[in-house]
Amino acid sequence: MLKCHLSKIMGEKRLKMSDVSRDTGINPGTIRRIFNETATRVELNVVETLCEYLEIGVGELYELQGKKTKEECE
């Protein structure tokens, strides 16, 4: 399972979704879905933009948790 830490990071930096959207040019709906962990796919340029804006690495934004068996992945 892929865990996104955007909500935690934004909370620590006291950032609002609207501020991040305005400052990065990322659609507010996209920010909301990533923040709420309901996004099923995210463009790599969005991940890159968020990481640059927040001054973090991809591994700080996303974390792989738990292992799936081969059958679960198919």
C-alpha cells in the first residue's frame, strides 16, 4: 500500500490546500484527492512540483507500507 504524507507535511508547514494550489498551479481537486488519499493515480509532474514546492524528497511524500503477495498484485 502506498501511503501519502501530504496532509501531515502541510499541517507541519501550516499550509492550506488553496495556497498550495495557487502557488504551484496544481488543480485544487488534485491537491484535495492527494491530501485525502483518494487519488488513484497522480501525474509524475504533479509529484515533482509538490516535492519542489515543499522542499522534500519523493520518499518523504510517499511511503510504501506493507507487502503484497504476487496474487494480491494481479
